[in-house]
Amino acid sequence: MSAALGAVACCAPLSAPTLSNDEATATAELFKALGDPARVRAVNLLATAAQPVCICDLTEPLGLSQPTVSHHMRKLLDAGLVEREQRGKWAYFSLKRDAVEKLAAVADLKGVCC
């Protein structure tokens, strides 16, 4: 399994006493998947949607072509942040709730700094 495919499963909180090389790599891959503004906006759109979103409904709000949106969604899928469901010729995406909880836990630095 590549680091990206296991990123969500292998991440450790940044506030952990130590991180192994594998945990640091997986955590970096997760943040790398979110390292593009279009992907952050796509996650935002999915987070505020009541149901899975067709990729065709992401192109206009993101201001990108369908192939470019597909590329970004593949990165989020590979990182384990979204789920993909094929309905006819269209792909529908939704956030993986466990991945969102894991991401929140990874980024939680309350009480650690300053």
C-alpha cells in the first residue's frame, strides 16, 4: 500500500510524544492531499453537502474543467478523505466521516503550544 492510500489510517496526532518515520510520512501525505486550494474547496463543498455530490456539480463552483476536478478528486480519494460512488457515467463523492475525524485529531494541537 502506498503512503497516500494509507495516509488517513496511518496518521498520528501532531501532538504525539514522538512520530515514527512511517507516521510522519503518512501525515505529510495527508496534508499534501490538502495542499491545493481547489482540493480544500472541494472538501468544503462536500462537507456542507447533505448528500453525495456529482463531479459534474463541482466543476462550476471550483471554476475548473471536469478533467481537472477529476484529478483533484483522485488525490483526495487516494489519501482516503473521500468516497466515490459510480452512478451511470457520473461519479459521486462524499467525505469519509472517519477520515474527517482522524484529520481533526491529527491537527489538534490544543494545549501543546504556547
